[in-house]
Amino acid sequence: MTKREIVWPEPIPGFDPVKWKRQVHAEIERETEGMTKEEVREYFRQASERGKQRRAELANRQNEKVGIGNS
């Protein structure tokens, strides 16, 4: 395999990514309905911050499992 060769993961059985995408978009539309442009920007900024926090928490849990950072 060369550096430029892409290895695609196996699809998840029964998972429909297009259906999932449509559901997520519909949920966002419902949650932001009636918001101003500024409120929508703040909605996405907060979602980004929550995502960062969740990723950090997950990394901490994984590090604790393998004993990293327990000094």
C-alpha cells in the first residue's frame, strides 16, 4: 500500500447515512426556527464548545483506562 492509497472502513450494517443526515438537519431546523442570524451563530458556537468538551472528557476517560496522566 502506498501513502496515497485510501483505506475505506467497512460500512455499519443497517446504518443509512443519508437518513441520519436528514434527521439531524430536521432537528437543527426545529431547534433554530425563529432565531435571528446572531442567535443561530451562537447556537452553533455553543454546540462546537460542547463537542470540544465531550472530546476532552472522552480522551481523559481513555487515558485513565490505559494509565496515562496518573502521576
